[in-house]
Amino acid sequence: MDILFSLIDGIMIALQPMNLGLAIVGVIVGLFVGAMPGLGSVNGVAILLPFTFVIHNISGGATSPMIFLAAVYYGAMYGGAISSVALGIPGASTAVATTFDGRPLALQGRAHIALMAAALASFAGATISNVLFTAFAPMLASVALDFGNPEIFALMLLAFATFAGLGGDDVAKTIFSICFGLALSAVGFDIISGEPRLLFFDIQGFSHGIRFLVLAIGIYGIAEMLWTLNSARGDSSISKVDVSFASMFEAMSRFRHAWRGTLIGSALGFFVGLLPAAGATPASLMSYGIAKMTSRDSKNFGKGALDGVAAPEAANNSASTGAMLPMMTLGIPGSPTTAVLLAGMVIWGLEPGPLLFTEQPDFVWPLIGSFYISNFVAVLVNIAFIPLFLWMLRMPFTILVPLVFVLSVVGTYAAYMNMFDVWLMVLVGIGGFFMRMMNYPVAPAVLAIVLGPIAEPTLRQTLMQYETFTVFLTRPIAGPITIAAIFLILLPMVRPLIARIRGGRAGAKGI
Amino acid sequence: MRRGEIITAFILGIFSVYLMWKSGEPPAWNPDVPRFANIGYDESGTPGSGFWPFWLGVMMLASCIWTGVSWALKRTPASVSEEPLLDAHGWKMLITVGGGLLGFTGLIHILGAYGAILVFLLYYIRFLGKHAWVKTISISVSVPVVCFFFFDIAMRIVLPKGYLEPLFIPLYDIFL
């Protein structure tokens, strides 16, 4: 009961007119920053951090600045899905998985359904996560510490295995794409030994590594557009989407078909978000994989499955709240955004630690209350803006395509302030177009370049610590995950054998 | 498609070998270390800097060989398809759109981001899209203006200006 009363007190403080106004402004700003390709929640929070000093001077307390930052964070997490669905460019790494099915839905003229599912799944994910956070925060903080390097690498392996085993694409090409993405993520400096490596053709631009957004924008912004142009054969519009109240209500009612993905994303997202060094991006990709793996309609994934939109969106919002937990109770940020948020919170008086909830209740509960309020404001604002986002899709193809190219180029430059990355993005886009034409799946490569910087150090640190690969099979948490991953990798090879055996038996019985 | 399949697998196979070769490179400050000394464990039991990319390269090469075998045995749809990789429409699209995109990126070095956006949108909307001049000019001018106020003014992210930099100094004086 104490928790409930504290939470109600916190929500009442977050609902004060000034705090509510800040939440609304923060959500709207975050939504548009998150929707802009190249800019994600980390940019929004970092850029707006200085504004909290102004808010602090006006409000005279630490609560209002923190509510504003939380609102920007939530807004940006919602916004990432918008460009994924409407333009086919992931606004941030957390929204990559949303593109896999959100984009096909938009191309089928069902962008309103995808955007509504993304908004409602995000709301559900964040709400479930908030409740879990409120109820189990201190206990879960210690569980997260049981996840060491072997467990995290096993989770990464499972994510890759899902694509190889259940992707439905050519297995050899899928494995190539995964390894290709992982290899690209290793370009630059080896973070363990500090040695430069893989500076292709000795071009110094590679020394800072190949950034995720360069690959993602190149593949989804450029390659996908070129592929669509080649397939559309002069068709003038990208999709004939209906923007009306009736279509909005229809989109809302369709969301009931996405409950499975939403639940998987919410639960898994929160759990993965808790893990130090994981965060919302791996959570959304894994949730997509698990939703696909457990779906009866897994063949529809990648072609416009509603669960394929709901699972990653629920997961990235759920993980965003989950990632607050190690940040607040252990002082370990789970992602770049939470690192910036932690900096903001420390400026305004937070002292992270296991006793945070007992020693600083006046700070913590209004902040948690603001999570609930920001989430509620974010879903309302997001739904209100859906017609505006849909309007983008009604543009003629010959206007939308150059705008997507402009946003891709400008977004890449804005993210890294480097023309080398812009050139690389364009070349990756043109190369990706040819790979797409030759049926090399691009999604696993994007997944791999995101997870590579987590997978490599966890594998090497495990081998340094335990000096054997068998540790992945013998540890109580890592073992079952690794076995599941091995099973999935072998599944495409085993499946024809099983079919042959069944066929043989059926033949022997004379069926 | 059949020819494209094996050519792509061959090119990607060459890239895999190059990746393995680069992974084994000794660090610049210690050229006496033999190549490929870093792809296994060092004397302290630590996997070297080339360990991860080298073995990924091996797996990539194995995947390309697998694709090649499937091609030879005609097991995949692409390996039995006699359709061309790109037809005349595809090549025209790639040259006009892909070429325009490369030109746009190159123009950023000369005209800056905003000037290049203006020229690229004029080219695409008017000459590829065949829209009316009024629509073309209104979009081509408004997009760089909105981008300028969003990136340079609101977000304080300064995009390149190229040789047009002096034109922006009065705007900075007014808005910043």
C-alpha cells in the first residue's frame, strides 16, 4: 500500500499545471525529434538538457526539469516508429525492427493501421513496464546483475539464430548478411586491445567505425527506395492511404489482433531493458524475433504482420522504462540515452543507489509519476498527429522520394557531422539495392551491426574469463538460451530431413 | 539472374577473403608481429583483435561457397532464373536517380547542404517528376529553409555551407 500511496502522490505532483504543460511540450518536441531520421531520443535529451536549467530557475525545484526530460524521452521513443512506417527510414536504432513490417503495411495502403498499432503498443509496453518498475524495482535490480557476459552473448546468439532459422530467406545468404553486419560493426578500433583494425583500403574515415545509422539509413532510406522505384514501374504514389475518422477507428479496432506481439514486446522489453549494456534496440529486435518464432502466421512477418509492428514498439518503450532501473538503483545506464538522462538526474539531485527509494522518495516518486503521465500524454499526442504523418504518404512518389533522399543525407550528416559517413551511406544504399535484387536479406545485417558492439566484447570477455566455449552450455541461464539458439540455427537443415522421414513413413503406410 | 547470382557470390567471397586478410594485420606501431598472430589467443589467454572479424570472414566465405554450390546444383530460384538482373527501365532508373543522388552528395562540398538540396529537388521534381514549375520551386525553396531553421537554428546542428557560407552570416546575426 505504501507504494501505491507514494505513486499517487507522485502522479499528483506530475499533474500540477506547470508539470503537465512541460510534459506536453516535452512529448511534442520529442515526437518530432524522434521522427527525424538520424535523430533519436539521445539527441533529444542531450540537446534539451540545457533547457532544464531554465525550467529549474522558473519552477525552483528539481522535479519539473526531470519531468520535462522524461517527457522528451517518451516522445522520442514514440516518434521513432513514425519515419519507419511513413518513410521507411528508421528514425533511430530502436525503430529498426518496426520498419520490417511497418513499411510493407504502408506500401499496402495500411499505414494508418501500422501507426496506430505502433502508438497503442508503445503505450501498452510503457504502461506494463511502468507497473513492473513501480512494483518490483528494488528486487529486479539484483536479478539484472545475474546476467553476466555469457548470458548476454547467448541472448545475442538467440537473436541471430531467430533470423537464420525462421527468416524464411535463403539460409546461406542470411548467415552471410549476419556475419557481414557483425564484421562491419568491428571496423575501427578494437575496444579491448585499442588496436586499429579493418581500415579498408587504408581509408582513415573507417577509423571511427561504421556507424549503425549509416547502414540503416543507406539500406532503408536509399536501397529500399531504389528497389521500390524499380518495382513500381512508374506508379505515381507510394500508397493510397485513407485519412478519415472512420479509418482511425478501424485502425484502433485492428489493434486487438496485435495483442500477442504487444505482450511479448512488453514483457521481454522490460526484462532486456533491465540488463546493463543492453537497452531498447536489442529488446525490440529480440521481441520481433520471438514474436515471429511463436506466431502461427510467421510467414507473414516481413510482409506486413501487425504483430511485427506491435512487438518491437511495445518492447522499445518497455525497455526504455526498464533501462531506468539499473540507472537509478545501480547507477549503470543501459543505453546512451539513459547515460545522458543519468547526467541530467545527477545534476538535479539524484544519488543513484539501491537505497534510492527509501532515501530520496521526494525525488523518485514524482519522477515515476511523470513516467505514467508522459506515457499517457505521448499516446494522445501521437494519435492526434497520425493524420499529419499519413499526409506524407499521399504525396506523389516523385516528390516523396527526393524528400526521403534529402532527409537521409541530411539526417546522416546531422547525426555524425561527417561527410565521409554521408558518402558511405549513399554507397551502402546503392550496394544494398543490388544485394536486395539478389535476394540477400538486409534486416539481419542491420540487426548484426546494432548488436555487434555488444556481442563481440561479451564473447571475448567470456573467453578471457572462462577460457572455454562450453561455458555457454553449462551456466544455468546461458545454457538453455544457447541450446535454443543452436536448435534454431539447425532448424532449416533438420526441417527437410523431418519432412523426408514423414514422407517415407507415409509412403510405407501407403498413404 | 543466374549469372548475377554467381557473380555476386564471387565478389562477396573475394570481400570475405579480403576481410580475413585485413583482420590479421599487425598493429602499425608493431610491424614485427607476424600477420594472423592476432586471430587466436595471445599468451595471456585473451582473444586477439583479429579473432572476431577473421572468423566472421571464414563464415562469410563458407556462406558464399554454399551459395555457389546451390547455384551449381540449381537449387535456388535465382540460380534457375533466366531473367536479367535489371531491365532497361531498371538501368534508366538507377542512372537517373542513383546518379542524381551521387551528384547531390557531391554538390554538398561545393554549394553546401542547403544549396545542394535546392538543386537536387529542382532536378528531381521538375525533370524526373515532370511537375509544374510553381510546385517545383515552392518545394525546392521551402525544404532547405525549413531544414535551416530546424537544424542550424533550433537544434544548433550546423550543416555544411560550402562556398555559400557568406550568405548565411546575416541569418546567423538575426536568428542566433
